[in-house]
Amino acid sequence: MEATNSVSKGVFLFNAGAKPKRTKDGKTTILDESMTEALWYRGYRKHWDTLQRAIKKIQSTSYGKVLDDLLAFVEDCYFSTEYDGALPTAILLTGINQPDHLSQFRNLSEHIRNKSLSYVVILQSWDCSGIKQAIESMVGGFMEQQLAEDGSPEKPLRKNQLNLPVLEAWYLEKHDQLERKPNLTIILPEFENFKSAVLEDFILILNSHASKLPFVLIFGVATTINSIHSALPYHVTSMLKLSTFQSEPSITHLNKLLDHVFLTPFCPLHISAKALTLLLDIFLFYDFSVNGFVQGLKLAFIEHYFDQPIHGLCTIIRDDDELSEMIEELTADHLLQIRELPSFRPFVESLEQPQAVIDILTDDDHLKRSLPAMLLRVHNYWFTFHCALEILHTLVSDLPKAPLGKYLRELYCHAAASDVTVLPEFQECMKLLSFLSKEEMLLKIKAMLDIVLEYVNRNDQLNTEGCIVYEVAPLEQMAKGLVLLSDELAVATYDLLPNGSELEKTDRQQLLSPSMGRQELREKLLTGVRSAKQESGVTRTMGRLMKYLVKRIFQRYLKPPNASSVPLIELFLFSDSAALRRHLIGSPRAAIHTALTNPQHYLQCECCILDDPGSILPTLPDISIAYKLHLECGKLINLYDWLQAFRAVVEERDPDDLDEQVSPQIQARFTLAVCELQFLGFIKTSKRKTDHVTRLFW
């Protein structure tokens, strides 16, 4: 093997000498120019940067309220000079795995420092292993901040000089003459990670100096406020004046990102139901990490764009010239890939003129001229799809037990996987909607009209910005039909309408006909009873409204994105959930087994190449030799026999020719390999026989 002789060689980083380069927009990358100028990379970079800005905007909006509340808390702490015996303490309940947890507290620190008269220091648990280190970190942080603001050339004090008396002397020297003295705000972003003894001593020391130093504490708590009382005794918590603040839960933040960024027609790439379900399952059942979810979506973007260059065509086009330039970059191979798309064949079969079929299959220039209209058609498909999806979400999100789900992401998974109108859950929702009162349905119609108006206004805004213009005619038809039915429902009453479906005289004569059989007579009577049922004006209008929504909106515009929906839909849809699973969900058992049975798979060294997967070479790592030998044993393994087999492989000698004396080097290598296998959980010591080990099966 190479110089690095270790089982964990696969995780070592060997620098290949690649130096980062700067792209035209000033960003650093290790890719060469031919890669950064490719169509797929330009599309990926452009759209992910756009989505990243939208994500940061939503995050700043979500954090804005709690930041302002904490700022007001800090400003209101010390208006009087008399200390009342309790340290003002803010408890920020963050929830587990908040997006950018530490950066959230850094933003809070900057927010307080810039908008209030206060010094702020952030104490991390790894910097406060003991009370001495905690005091030094706190005092050093306050004094360094003052020196940085003043631009003073004074050298900071040594660590052994940083203590509370020094902080008190420095604070009184700098601010004793001021009428309003600044607060000393201390932020502990990860309260649960601090040792209880350190926290207890830290608070007691701060409380003893709080009459001269205006301390303010902010604790970041991931669980509940009960963790404060569990970690600290009563005589310590009684010295804290607690105020609780609640940040936005991770699931709420995720729903905002999906509703306003990813599950919109203005997102260039759309995720299939299977891939989105996988990402949601990882979020909901593993870590509640919004950052992890966003990185999973980023991986989906990279996989989709890098898979084929033609996927760069799934872009939010700013003008016709940009679209024409993109299409002109396509080569004959790219056009062949487009013709091989599953959705391209139904489009060709739908052409009526034989010459048009021949041209689009054989003439590259004709296909290039046809591509702009086909791409715009896909954009319009997603535009009406998401509008109809939000209309359906408005209708069914608050129904009892929410058969189709309460959130837009759940409804999207239903609609993207199959025709949602044929699902039993959809039929149940329609039945529940028929029980709504007139006033409730009018409110829902108003909400649906607001959604349509919002889409039309967004299209107008894009038009003024010079971006692609969607077709709003289908939305105008939706709005027109909803307005007419809303007006009809508004004037409808609960009075029973006259029965216009009574049996006519001819029908009565047919019923009295002697030639009619008993079964036919029964069916006629049942039909007459059903048709004779009277209904009110509200009920009839509600039925017409439900029929209009199902026939004219949902069945028409909520077609699942597949090869039969619209041509070139594959360019705009990422559906490779297997790639996401392979990259995001590890398979430790398979990986360890592969590493131990075939080390060359990870080490990539010539000495470990196996002609036969079951063969054992002396050049393999010791743990691989021991592992492959232990696979040939039963439940109990004799250590002496195992050692002799290991020795025979390493020394490349026949077992009958081995000496009785084992060299210390071979014995040490075998012992280390056995310990590593025990650490990995393949074997354990046996209680039945002292010179045996028990083989474990995963």
C-alpha cells in the first residue's frame, strides 16, 4: 500500500494541487472556465443564487420579530441605578436544529450592539469548560470590543489578568461619568451544553458584582424552560428575573420556504413527489434541520443540472433573446437527447401533418425554432398547476381531519404523484365541502379569487421587470366563473325550489303499462323517488360550484407532471430520488462490509486488487484479513486457530510449515485487528470459553 497505512485511509484528504479560481461575478471556484461557461452550470448558478437570496429574505423576516423583542428587553433592563437583587435574563426557546442556529445569535449580537447602548459577548460551551475560562472569555470579550470601537493601540491584557475586579475598574473608568451607562449583555446560545456547576458559579459571581456592573443574560434553550430549573438549583434561579421569548419552530420555517420559494411556478426546478417525500421524511423523522433540507434541495439541483446539459434550458427566461441564445448553444447531440425524452414522443404523435413530423424528427433547425414555444408551454403548465394547487389548498386545508393534508407540501405530493381528483381523499373532501354554510363558502371563494389575483399581479410585475410573461387567460376564466357563481350563491336562499322533475303523464302511463316487468317497474320507481327530491337554492348553487371546481379547474390544470402532461416536462422536474437517498442516507453496514472485503474500492491502491472476491492477499490491511477469516468461522471462534490462519496469510506460508513460536509483531498486528473488529461490533468475548470469541451477526 501507499505511505498512509491505516484502516481509515479513505477519509484522508490529499490535495491534488487545484487552486481556486474566480468567476466573472467575483466568486471563488475550483472549476475551470470550460465548466463554468457551460449551459448547465450557468443555469444552476444563476437560479440557486436567486433562491438563496429568497431564502435569506424569509429567514430575516422570520427572525425579525424575536430580534426586536429581545432588543426591547435589553433596552428596558437598567433604567434605574438601584439593583433589586435579580439578574434580568431572557430565555429564547429556539427549538432543535434551528436554521443557522449560531448565526441567529450572531445576528442578535449585532442587532443589540448597533441599535442599543450595550456591550455584547457570546460565550460558547467549548470556551467555558471551567469557571475560570468562562470569566476570562467574558471579560476579554467586553474589553476587546471596547478597544475595537475606540481604535485604541493599547495591547489587550493577558488571560491571567482577566477577572471581575479588572472588568469593574475598566467599566467605571470608561462610563462612570455617563448619565445612562451601557449594559453588559452576555449571550449563551447553547444553554444545555454548559456544565451545571459552571453555570451555577457563573451566575453567583455575576450576581455578586451586579450592583456595580449592569449584566443582562440571554440563554438560548433548545428544549423547554424546564431545562433551566433542572440544571440550576432554586437558590440560583431565584437570582434570575426570567422573561421567555419563543422563536419560530423549524416546521413553520420549512413551510414558509416551501410555500414561498420552492413550491411556486417561479422556481426553475420542480421536485417530484417521491423526491420531496424523501427529503421531508429525513426532516421530520431524523433531525428537524431546515439547513439540511435546503442542502438536500441544493443537491437535487446539482444532480439535475449536471446530469445532462439540456437541463440548463429549465430557466426563468428574462427575454426572447436570452432564450434564443441558449437554444443556439445546443449541439446535434443535445437535440438528439431532447428527441429521446419520454414526453417528446406523445408530442410528435399529436402532430397532424406528416411533413411536420418529419421536420421535427430530422431537421435540427426546425426543432430549434420549435423549442421556444415548447418551453413556454411548460412554464405555463407550472403556472396554472400551482395556481390550481393553491386554490385546492384553500378549500381543503381546514376541513375536519384534513383528508388531503393541512399543508401545501402534502397536497403537492398528492397532486404530483397522481391525478388528485380520483383519490378517495379528494372525494371525501368534496363531500365535506358540500356541508359548509353559505357564508363559509363565500369566504372560501373570496380567498380563491385573491389567489388568482395574486398570480395575475405577479405576472404583471414580471412583465415590468422584463422577465417571461405567462398566459393569464386561463386564470381570467377561472376568476370569471368563480365571480359568477359567487354572485349566484350570494343571492341564493335556503327556500326549497319547486320540483321540476315530476313524472309526466306519459311516464305515468308507462308505469301503468301491463307489459312492464317487476324489475323494470322497481327501477322506474326508484328513479322517480330520487329525482323527486327537492333542494334549496343554496344547495343547488353549491353543487354547481363544486362541479365547476372539479371539471373546469382541478381536472384540467392539476394533471400530474409526467410524460403525458406536456412535452419537455423532464427538463423542469427532478425525479431521481434514488440519487438523493444514496447521497443523503448512509448505508453503514454495506459500506463497512465493502471496505473490509474489498479495501481497493476505497483505497484505490494496486496492491489490494482482488481477482476473486473471496481471496485473501497478504497485502490487504490487517483488519481486512482478520474480517475475511472470521467470515469462514462459526458462532464461536478459537483465537489460537484464528491467529494461526492470520499468520499463514501474512507470512504466505502453509499452515503445516508454521513454527510454534509466533513473532511478537504478528501477534501485535493480530491483537490490534481483533480489537478493531470488537470495536466495530463484529465479535465479543465469550463467557463459555475463555480462549474463544463470539461472532455477532448484524
